[in-house]
Amino acid sequence: MVNLTIPPQKYAVTKHIERNDEIKNSYEILHKWIQKNGHVRLISNWHIEIFNNFNDVDQLEIELYDTIQ
């Protein structure tokens, strides 16, 4: 096990509830929301994916945290 400390940051967040190979669509929606709302993505900062449900491969539940300014 590895311990990782991520510094406090500001995130735009969405939930992906679909197949894993569809996650790109959720990121595109999130990135459009960030731009539309006047935020700037901080590409070089840590971004987080929290996997909440692995039971159904067609309905994975993943929280997507994209660092913003």
C-alpha cells in the first residue's frame, strides 16, 4: 500500500455511471462545463477518480474530480 497526500485544491466534479469505456464522454461534459463557467483546468495538478461501484461492469460508478482554478 502507498500513502499519498494531495494538497487542498479546487475541483469541478461529476459522476460517471456507465461502462468504463464511456468515461471519455463524461470527461468531455465536465471539461465543457468548466469552460462554460469561466474556470481554468489545472492540467499539471492532481486529478482524482473515486470508484464507488465495481459490481456491474456496464454501470460503474466513478466520481471524477478535475482540478480547476
